[in-house]
Amino acid sequence: PATSLVPKAAKEMGIDFPTLCEKILLTASIGKF
């Protein structure tokens, strides 16, 4: 599943999952406006 790939990719980029979620939320909220 994609959900297991996201944290794995984040670890490879050196980003922890909460930070990644925050970035996704920020990007999503920016995209709405």
C-alpha cells in the first residue's frame, strides 16, 4: 500500500513522518486557494 511507502520515502529523504504530514497539509491548503 502507498501508506507504507510514504514513511519509507520520507526516511530516505531524512524527513520524519509528522513533518511530512505537515508538509502535505500545507501543500494541500495552498493548492486550495
